[in-house]
Amino acid sequence: MGYIEIMPTTKNLVIRARVDSRLKKDSEAVLAKLGLSAGEAIRMFLAQITLKKGLPFDVSLPRKNNDDILMSATKRQAILDRLQAD
């Protein structure tokens, strides 16, 4: 894993990327259900980057105070029950 190679051809560029075999297999299964090839999905992704002038989704680090979001539903409910009991 780890590199992207761009190779010019007479009409287009070819982009090669190393990815984990499981990721490739799983993503291609999803794309097949959508009627898309990996190449079509990558072209769509690049088109969205161009249109949005950035990534077409948010990329951020988790906030420090998100413990309540990461807790299981059972744990959150127990905390709420304790607060209501007080």
C-alpha cells in the first residue's frame, strides 16, 4: 500500500493506487450493487472534487468531548436514568 501512479496515455490519464485487497473487494461489491465500476466511481469522485473545490465530504478529527457519542446506548441510558433519579 501507499502510492498512486499517474500514467499518461494518448487520450486520458491512468491512475493506479495500492489499496488493501479486502477494501477493494468490499468496495467493488457495493459498487456492483449500484451498477458502477471502480473506475466510474473514481471518475465521479474526481469530478466532485473539481466541482466542490475540495473533498466531497467532511474530513476532521474527533472532538475531545465526544465521549457521550461514543458510549453504547446502554451506557448512555444508565447515565440518563441516574440523572432522572437524582
